[in-house]
Amino acid sequence: MDVVYAIVTLIIFILSIGFVIHPVSIPTRVRSIPYVHVNLTTAPILAIAILWASQCIDPAVIRDGIVGTGGVKPYNILILFFSLAYMAITLDTTGILEAAAFWVSNKGGSNGRKLFFYFYVMLTLLSILLGNDPVILSGTAFLAYYTTVAGVEPMPWLMSEFAAANTASMVLFVGNPTNVVICEGFGVNNAAFTAYTILPFIACNIVCFGALAGQYRSDQHIPRKLDKKAEADPRSVLRNPTGAWVGSILLGSTLIVCLVVSFLGIDVWKISLPFAVAKFVFDLAWDHYKPTPHMVSDTEKALTTGTLNYNAQSQYIPGLTSLSESQSTAGRTILEKDTLNGSTPTSQNTLRTTAPRTFLTRLRSRLFTFYIRLHLHFPTLFTALPRLPFALVPFAFSQFILIQALAHQGWVNIFADWLVKATHKDMYATTWLVGVLGVILCNGAGTNIGATILLTKIVNAAALPSHSTRAAAIALAVASNIGAVSFTFSASLAGLLWKDILAQKEITVRQRDFAYWNCFPLLVMTVMGLAVVCAEMAVLYRSSGA
């Protein structure tokens, strides 16, 4: 190991993580590019470029980071995650999650405490089945709307939603990308993963609700009685019942088949991808053969003649909604001005398609008109695709490459030696140390994905006994999920998404408030979750003398 190259690699890795946690915008003198943003998407890529240019890494390291080593295959993980994410998000576009939310709201009535509990249970169950990201997308927008209408403080409801979604995502291996990394990296069977995590999840979920209920026990936070005027019909927000049925069947079948074939040693992405393609084909066929209301044809005519104004577009183009408005409760879809900023000045209220002055503006006008036509004709596809977490692709690959760079320079082996010295390969010490480090590194290693990749590499390099390695894997599974309920928004991609949706809803959550309200739930979940993991390992490996 070259000491200089090793130190430079570690410093650049830490700096890239710093920019992920605290993004910066650097002003430039170029009019077309006024700012260069160094953030979650660009910082890791820039770090890789610097390391490559300085010869700290070579193309082989980059290749290993993309293709994978030690049983971890990044492309497998991303294909699996995006296949399931597409099915979950297109299911959400049918309005089924909003319908469930209104149904729960009706059941809770005007009892604030009961409704708070019902929403927590509903969000937990949905997050188990769909993962945290789709629930964060829909649940945040719904609760922002609901708390405004009900006239209650939004913070308790939003914080409980965030905690429930991220805690429940530890149950199924597809609930969070970190779960897939753990299954791949430690060779944990997908069905066995659920068997290992179900008890820690139940413990974490119960104590988390208890901590939240204790924090928000004042009527100022959760009123005992809500001013509820009338019940809403859940069916009124179910925009596509047929799509909801088909999507539910396909997603449920995918999860079942993936669990079954995992016993046969088949890569589960080979199962999830065909199901996602089948859902994609259904969405295209349904949108094509099931015409939208007659006003769509009027809209298309208006586009052809150039007489469609902004208000008409906003009423009849559901596919052009923004990230959070696409989940607007009550089933209404709003076209926001920022969707059009790339093609129309914000001060202009009318879309003009006549007599462009230059070839470029004429081409842009025609492309924009064609784009709107596609939105009108295929609303499901064009609503779902922008909501897929495409930023995860460069970020995940970059994290794999950067951590592979640390391994190339010998840092992973050094960290592994420290782990062995600190735990003496003891199963219980390993459980607690890896679990606590996992929670801390979610905040300091570039989201829970970066923390999971790094700790997976370290534990495997430590060559621990089999029972200690398995205990570390399950402790890391617990930590990487509850670690999102943490001190910084960047502890998870879900946290960044949650913050962005609330900002669009004009709800400001300060970093210190986020950390303050998460502190106690995270503490009790960490203690209880890792204690249950220790108890599980004691039962499973009691005959080994561990």
C-alpha cells in the first residue's frame, strides 16, 4: 500500500461524503451554467474522476466497483430495485394508496389519538409490502394536505410517517436497497432475511410508536378531538380500479416468486425484471386502448392549433404533475408552473406555437407539443417514470467504486483489523458494534446505502466466525433501516425525498428539529432492535458455544 495514495484516497472519500451531507453551489462566470452544484449526484462522480486522474485508482478498480466483487453485484441490485420500484409507483398512480388513507381516516373518525395510531399502522403495513420510497411519496403529500384541512400541527404526523416507513422497510429484502446489498454481500437467503428481521422489526415498531406517542402526548401536537365535518369516499380517489387490481396481483406475485426461487440460487432480478416488463406492457396497452375523457381530444386539438392556455393544460394533463402534486389527495392533479419552466417563461400564461423566430425555438416548440401528446396518451407511464429514483443509479455505482478504491488502497483491511481487535470476534460484541456503527455511519458515510456497502466490505474482510458474521449482517440490516430515522436528512435517499416534497408543500422542517424529534425514537429502536438480534443469535447458535 502506497501511503500517500492511500491517504489521498481516504481524504477524497471523506470530502465527497461531506458534500453529500452538505451540498454546495459554486457560482461560475458562464451565463448558460450560472452554478455548479456539488451534491449527492455529482460529488461521488467528481471524487472518482479526481482519484483516477491522480492515479490513486485504475480502470480495474472502476470495473470492480460496477461489476462487483465478493458476491456483491451492483447491477443486480439496481435492476431488482428499479423493477420493483416501477411496479410499486405505477400501482400508486392508480390512487390505491390515497384510497387506503381516506379509508383509514374514516375509520379513525374525529378521535385524534386513534387516528394517529391508525395512520401509523397503515403506513407500516404499506411500507412492508411496497418499500419506503412509494409510501414516502404518497403518504407525505397526503398528510401535508390532511393536516392543513384538519387544522392540526403537521410535524407529529409527518415524523411518525417517516419513522413507520423506514422501520417497516427492514422486513422484506426488497423493502430497501440496503437489504439487497446485505443479502448479496453476506449470502443471506431472501426468505431467511425476513425470518431474521421480523422480530427486530416488531420490537422496533412497537417502541418507536411508544416513543412518538410519548413525545407528542400534548393536545397541542395531537388533539384528542378533531374538527371533522364529513367522511370522504375512498372510491372517489381511486382513479384506475383495473390498474390497481392488475398492479397488486403482479407485485404480489413478484414478491412470492422471488422468495421461492431464492432457495434455488437464482438471481431474483431475473424474476422481477420480466414482471416489471409485463406491467410496463400493460400500462402502455391500458393507456392506449382505454381512452381518457373526451376533453383530452379537445386538448389535443387545441395543441394543434396553438390555442391551449396554461389553465386548460393544468386541468387536463395529469401526467405533467410535479413530484408531490402527482400525489395530491382527493385525486386532483395540478400542473405546476415549474414543470413548464424549461419550455415557457414563468411570466407567460399562454402556450404559443405560432411563428417561432428561429429553428431552435421551432424545434423546441414541436418537441414540447409532442411531449405533451405523449403525456396525454400514456398518463400512467409519464407520471411514473419521473418519480423513479434515477439519481440512485450514479450515486450507488459511485459509492461502490469509492469503497472499492478504499479496499484497493488497503483501508478496508485496516478497518477490518480494528473490528476484530474491538470485538475479539465475539458474536454479541460484533452485533452491538456493527449495529451502532451502522446507525452512526448512515449520517456520516453518504446515506444508509454508503454505510451498508462499507460495513459489508469490512465485516467480510474481517474473516469473523460464521455466527458472528451472520449476527453482523442482521444487525446491519436493522441499523441501515432505522438509521434513516436519524439526525440528518441525507441519512437516506428517502429523507432527501421527504424534505423535497415538504418544501414543495411549503412546510419547512429544520435540520435541528428533524434531529430533535428523531433522537428518542432512534435511541429506543437501536437498543431494542439490537437486543432482539442478540437474543435471536443466542437461540440459533446456542449449540455452538457462542
